Amino acid sequence: MPVPHERVSCEVLITNACNLRCGYCIAESLPGPAMTGEVGCKALDMFTFLAEGATSLEITFTGGEPLLEFALLEELTDYANERALKAGMDLTVVLKTNGTILTQTILAFMRGRCSKVVVSIDGDCASHDAYRKNIAGNGTHGVVRQNLLTLLQNNVPCAVSVTVHPRFCGKVLDNVQYLHELGVRQIDIGPAYGTVTWHEAEILALTDSLERVACYMRQANGSGAGIEIGPLYRESEHVGEVLSDCWGCRAASTNLAYLPNGQISGCSALAMLASRFPEVVLGDVSAGLDDAAVTHLLRLAQAGPNDRKGCKGCQASPNCTGGCLAINYSTNGAPLAPPEFYCQTIAKIPMAWHQAWAGLAPGL
């Protein structure tokens, strides 16, 4: 992160291991043992050093399933707090989990030391269990639902992450309603990518669902049953043409990701592709950042319309940064070639956003 920014973030993949075998996972073949405490502390040392001048840090612990290495998670969370305090920076700690592991000790940790817990749950039993199975091949909806309810009942700040498989593109609103009725107030919706194929009819169903979700959000927020749903967040950057002169994601600029072996990439999604696309590796915690690799990734991440040939003339380009590098790599094998499902989804966001928020008073 060569340029100082007020707010910076990093993602720490503390293990490649996972107790699930999700059918659409792009990281299923990641090799290697869990991160050691030494590597984790070096990663946090490097991050806070590079973040000098920032006022706030966000550190996301993820994997694999990070709760498989709970002792290490505790150690690194405490160390992150020490480093941020010493540097005079505010710290936000986010934990991403598949929601299958919860004990009283873990619950206490989440309540006391996590700013937010993000639980992966794909909606109702049918939608979730079709692809989010354990090693034995059994669905995990029951245990994830119960653990999510426990977090909500214990006032743990949490959000949920919903991955939409093409098979369930028509159930997006149903699953949003299901989760909202459980008590969830923040939902991130994202299409599965890299391991699935989106056909035109499925893309249309996905994008049409954004309008239905927007109407639901408007009704819920207007009646006081507050809900935020990505990518239709009230503060979404994909409306108002705020990106008309801005290209590129935050990878390698205000965000870094650390793999369990100490390698560095621009974000966790790119890190999961490191074995297939070694050019996304920016260095490691022992040798430091490779300037040439960082420059190359920044050039890709911030490439403008002259380099993103498919974006020229696109009416959605003022609200888009040209596609997610990880989605582009994993779907098309090329960093600057976004898939059609991504382009059509982004194009639909401004209309859906206005359906959700236009005219609603601030705070609703």
C-alpha cells in the first residue's frame, strides 16, 4: 500500500482447511498447513507499518474456516489490538465463518473482541444444503441456522453472506425474507462464480430479483424493520455515477491479504487463486513486497477504459470499476474481461437502488 489512506484494511487467511466441502467454492484446492503465530504476527507487523498515516484499520480473519484455529485467532486478535493501540489507530475486527462451529468460549470471544461476525448461509434449508455440505456430504443448514440465532440472541453484531447458485437464482427474495424473519439486518448477496456457468435466463432471473429485493427493502425500512442488503446498500458506490472518473478496486492499494504460508495478495478472493495465477502473489511476510508484482497488480486493478476494452461504450461504466479481478480471473482466465452476469448485475443496481431508497428519510 504505497500511498497513505485514512482507512485501510487487510484480510488474514489463517488456515486453508475447512470442515465443509461447498460445491461452488473456488478455494477447495488450496494447499498448505495453517498459519503459524510467527507468520501471523509478521503479517500484522507489516500491515500496520504500511498503514502508517491511516486513522483506522480493518482486519478480517477468514480462511478456510478460521474457527478451526481458534487459539491462533485469539492470539492474532490480541496482537492486532496491541499493534493498533501502539500505532494510535482505531481497529475494527471482522470474523468470517461458515457458522458451523460455536462454543460458549467462542461466543464470548465474538461478543467481546469482534466488531462484526459474518456468517455464510445461503437462505432456507433447500438453498443452503444443496451445496454447503460437510465432509460427510450432509447439509449444514440446521446447525448454521441455530448458531446464527444464538449470535443474534446474544447481541453479537453480525451479518450474513449469501452465495447465489444459478440453480436458485429465482429464490433470492424468498431467501432474503427468510433471513430477515430470523432477525438478520445485514445481508450480502453475491453470485457464485468460477465454478459455475450462468446462462442468459439465469442472469435475467438474478438481475430481476434485485428489483424485487429493492421493493422489499423499501417496505421493510419504511415500516421500521430496518434492513441493508448488498449490493443495494444505501451508501452504494454503484449509483450516482460516482465512479465515472474512478477505475479499479482496492486490491494492493488500501487492502492486502495474507495467506497461511505468509504470501501476500491484493485481497482474499485473489489469494484463493494464487496457485492458478501466481502473478497475484505480491511477496511474503519474510521477504516483503515485490515492487514489480505490486506495480503489475495495481496496473490491472486500476486499469482504465482504454485497457478494459469490453467496457468502452458501456452505459453502466460510470457506476462500475470494470469488474472484480478475482471474478474475471476465475471465470474467463483474464483479469480485465468481466463475465456477462457481473456486467448485467452492475447495470441493474442504479434502478434497483432508487426503488429501495429514493425519497426515504435518512436513518430509515
